[in-house]
Amino acid sequence: MTVHQVFFIANGFQALDLFGPLDAFMETNSFVPNAYKASLLGLQKGTVKTVYGQQIEADLCLDDEFELDDLVICGGNGMRTLSLSVKQLEQLRNVASKAKRVFSICTGAFILAKLFPDQPLTMTSHWRHCSDLARRNPEIDIQSEPLFVNSGHVWSSAGVLSGVDLALAIIRQDHGNAIAAKVAKELVVYVQRAGSQNQYSDMLQLQSGESLKLSPLLDWLAKNVDRPIRVSDMASFINLSERQITRIFKQHLNCTPSSFFKKLKLNYARDLLGNENISVEQVAYRIGFNSYDSFRRAFYRQFSVSPSTFTKGIHS
């Protein structure tokens, strides 16, 4: 059965908030024919401008009668500040009430928050705007850290590219891990970024203030993930004491240097598993694990999936 998705956009929407998830859903059709179809919904039919001025055409408007399965509310500066009339809000609520699922991408959460006034929700949005979203909607539990949040039939995602993570989660729910993995592979993105994963990447958290001292070290570690590097080696490389380097890591990442390096190794292992010419066991030993079992446990703790299951999903 084909899932009809309607993407709501208005002037000032973020193009990637639309086309990122849209491409993920449409790519699914390459593996499951007619899995999804999409329409664009505007306040009126016709031209809608992105935040940077490019123009696309909306197929539908709020005055139209149409059926849908999923309502996807895109984000962008224009969407975050969009002022809906009483009639427009009522019309959009009516559209949402007919949908089986409702998603917001990034700051589309500011519109989604208005659609279910009597329903307790947990939501997220771009980390920069979560405080404002919470201030405007005190009745909603706003979480600033997750990549996406599922609250009943309502889903919300964080900034921009996390909309693709949300789309892959929906594809996984609709068609299973193998199809989601194939779609992710075609898009050259990771399929296993869980919704609970933090919006702030490790590298981003280390790009400010005192933490910039670690930049050369991070580059060195990234190039040497297959080596058995100890904290003392890191300290020598960066000309800091082990105590100093441990303090900086704990301050900015809330982890030790050794746990950070292990996480880096496992991210590298995930990349290696995308290569069909190397076995899971070879990957384990290549990044310095003494046994497959210890590698499997560490991989599962980080990605909530075993390396063998991850590999099957990628290559099936």
C-alpha cells in the first residue's frame, strides 16, 4: 500500500528540511515500488520561496480537500516565524487530524506545537531554538538533545539533516531494517543514528575555547584509530600532562580520553563494515580488540545493534 505524504511549506522554508526526508522516502521506491508518494502543501497553491529565495510550486493548498497518511512540516526561519490566521490554523489542524502520522523537521516544531493543543507531547527541534520553543509551549516537554523524538503518532526531529535520520527511522518502521539500510547506503548516510543520539557531535563540542588545544590531537587520533594509543601517548603528543588532558576531555565531553578514543575506533569500525571485502572479525582485530566478543559488546553499547546485524542490513 502506498503511503501518501504531504509536506507543508511556506515562504522561508529550509530546502534541505524538505528535500532531505523527501529524497529518503522517494529512494525507498527503488526497493519497494510505490512505497511512498509525495505532495507539497502551501498556504496557497503556486510559488513558495525557500529561505534563500529559490522557488518551487505547491501542489495543494489549505482550501483543498485531499487524503493523506503522513503530514510532514518542514522547518526554516520562515516556518519558525510563520503567523497563521485563525482559519489557517484550523485548516492545518484538520489536515493533521486526518493524518496517521505527523512529523516536524527542525523548526517546523514551532508549527507542530500548535496542532495538538489538548495532547501531551514530547518534542525536539534544532538545539539553538529549543529554549524559545519551550518558552512558547510550556505544556510540551521539549528535549534539546535527541536527534528525533517519537511521541505517539507525532514525531519531531532536530536540525536540518536529522530529518533524514527521522525519515530512515520511519522507513525502518514501515519496511524493516534491510530496506532502511539500503536507502541509507544509496544516500551515503549512516542508518544507525538512533533518535537518542546527542545533537552535538564530539568534534563540535571540542571546537571552542580551551578545547581547541585538542584539535591537533583529534586529527592525530582520527588517523591512527588502528593503533593501541594510551592516554600517556596522547598527553605526550599534545605536550600536556595526563591530568590536564583528562580534565579537558571531561569538561567538554564528559568522558575520559580513552573512552573517547574507543568511541572513535567504533565509528571507524562502522565505516569499515560498509566494505563487503572485510569480515566482522577482521574489523575487530584491525581496530585493536583482542576478541570478537569484546568488540561485539562495545559495538552494541554504542550503536544499539550488533556488528553482524548491522553488516547484514547494509549488504542484504
